[in-house]
Amino acid sequence: MIIRLVKMEFKLNEIDTFRLIFKETKPLIEKMEGCLLVNLHQDAQHPEIFFTISHWESEMDLDHYRHSELFIKTWKKVKLLFDKKAEAWSLKA
């Protein structure tokens, strides 16, 4: 299993927009082959910092998602809301 951790820092005035995008997109991500779980977490001390944590059956499933039309369209919208460049890690469970 692969756990994907993505740290994103948003412009404060764009947090609600991001939350809406995530709410709409989460069910679609969870329907992707190999996706086991997707969660969103907000930093307790810095409200502009969010983490997505997703669990995938394999690295191949994660890569398939990362090259999908869903990811490309969503990421294009989300990255416009960033205050800083996102960071991401793939972890083996």
C-alpha cells in the first residue's frame, strides 16, 4: 500500500474555494481504481495549511490517478489558490 501525503498552503481568502473543490472532487478520487481512502486535514495552528492523505493499493494506481484527466483538471484549478508551492511524499505502509 502507498500513502500519499500532500502539503498545501493557500491564500487565506481562497480556503473556502479549495474546500468546495475538495468536497466535489473527493468522491471522484475515491472511485479511482486502487484508491482506498482520501482525507483532508487542516493544520491546527496555521489555518492556511492543509494536508491530503490518500491510501492507494499500489504505486501504479497512484500514478494512474496522477496522470488522469480528473487530477490534471483539478490540480489546474487548485494550484491557482496556493500561497506557496505544494509538497508531496509517497510513503510505503
